Amino acid sequence: MLKDTDPKSFHAIYVVCGFTDMRYGIDTLAAIIENRYRLPLFIPGTLFLFCGRNAKRIKGLVWEGDGFLLFTKRVEIVRFSWPRTSVEARSLSPIQFEWLMKGFPIDPKIRLITPERSA
């Protein structure tokens, strides 16, 4: 279901980089967003994604206007390509969200460069 979701249906999508204890529930995850990252939590349609150490599960937290929706997605064979080195919450574009749900890294390996001179 989540991989088929239109990412444009969300107001914003954030990935909490690094590791998150997957035993945390709504209250603790909401406190992490408010206290550590100082992001607006109560905007309907804002999706926050968290990932554990083994990268086979993610949790999503969404404020729906009348309460929180907390969900878990577990993949069986592959792992999510999750940004691990940063301690920030990164905003994702719709295409990055699609890449993440398909198992691809959210940061492309190929980048545009501007050579200083030809060979």
C-alpha cells in the first residue's frame, strides 16, 4: 500500500536519518520530532519516517488532523537504503520517496559536474 501511495498526497515527507528504536510508539516518536528536530508536527499530511538498525522495518508517523496514524512496513528480502551517517531529519521530494519505497538510495550516485577544462 505505501509503495503505491502518491507521494504528492503528503504535505511534506521527512526521513529521520540514523537509527531509531523500533519499540518506540507514537508519543516518543512525536517527542523526537518536536524536541530534537524542532519540526512542525501538527500539520495534516506530514509524513515522518523512521528506520531501525537492520533496515528491514520502517515506521511512519502522520498527523491526520484529528489524531496520529502510526504504521510499520517490513520488507522480507531486501533492506531499505537508509541514510545512516547524519543526525538530521531530511525533507524528501516525491521522487526520492518513490526511490526509497522501491529500495533505491535517496541520494543519486551520478551528479552533475562542471569540468574546468577538457582532456
